[in-house]
Amino acid sequence: MFFLQSQWLALEQALMWLITLSKKIRNLINFLPYSIFSSEKTIPPRNPSSILILDFHLIGDIVLLTPVLNELRKNNPNAHIGLASGVWAKHVLKNHPDLYDSFYPISAPWVTYSYNLKSWYLLLCALIDIRKSKWELGIEIRGDVRQILMLRMCNAKHRVGYDFTGGSRLLTSVVKDDGNIKHILV
């Protein structure tokens, strides 16, 4: 019984820490200059010369991303397509090497549940590597504010995505979801 109570107390303390952290992050964002967390809304280019796609999540997400990559390649045959994703994506897409031109392995701490300093350092190194290229269009598939922030840090000129968890100020084009969007590629 004591063991369960101590686990509950530890869980409660962790939750309180997360709530405090989220408030501090929100206050920091509100304190920083508006221009850092704000983007002029623009229409994405019809034929971008380079496209960066971010999807840091797991194998099933990469399988579902495959038709998107296929359509992007079909509609933009001359564009340089970069994929920033978990290392597992390279294995899933090994039979489709023509779907992307460059691959950036990313192990996001919130996906792997590894919040140690080394994980954050490796994420930062990956972002620095991605920033070495000029990206005309960046696409964030999930509507995850953490990944939208990463997309903003990658310096893509046009940034497109959903804003399910916030982050619309970081995108140049927000895909609105009124609940009727059908995720079917034609």
C-alpha cells in the first residue's frame, strides 16, 4: 500500500512540475519579441525548388506519410525533398528511395521519452544540419506545436501545417480543420 502511495505522490509531483514548466514556457514566449514567434501569412509556392517534411513520430506514421511523399514527388519532380524523421523511416522507405533526396534522422525526446541532456543536444545538432540547406517550403504533417517550432527553426521560407496544438503564429499557411477534412490523396 505504501508503495502505491509513493508512486502516486511521485506522479502528482511530476504533473505539477510539467504544469509549472508549461506556464514558464508560455510566459517566455509572451515575453520574447513578437517577430520571433510570428510569421506573415503567405501562399505557398506552386513549384517549390526545395521541400522539407517533418514527421518525427513512429513507424505507422511513416507508413501513412508514404502516399504524401509520393504525391509531393509526382507533383514536384524537380524539387529537392528532404525528410526529417526518426531513423526507422529510412528502413520503412528503403524500397522507395526516389521519394526523398535527403534524410535527416531525428530522435525527438517527446517521441522516444528520452528527456536527458544528450537527447536535446542531438536534436539541436540535427536542426543545425537541416538549417544548412535553404528550404523554400516546409511541411509539418501532425499539427504538433513542438514540431512546428522545429520547422520554424529550420528556416523554411514558407511553413505549412495544421495548428491542432497551437503554433499558427509560427506557420506562414495554416491548414484549417473544420472537422470535415478527408485525409485522402487524389
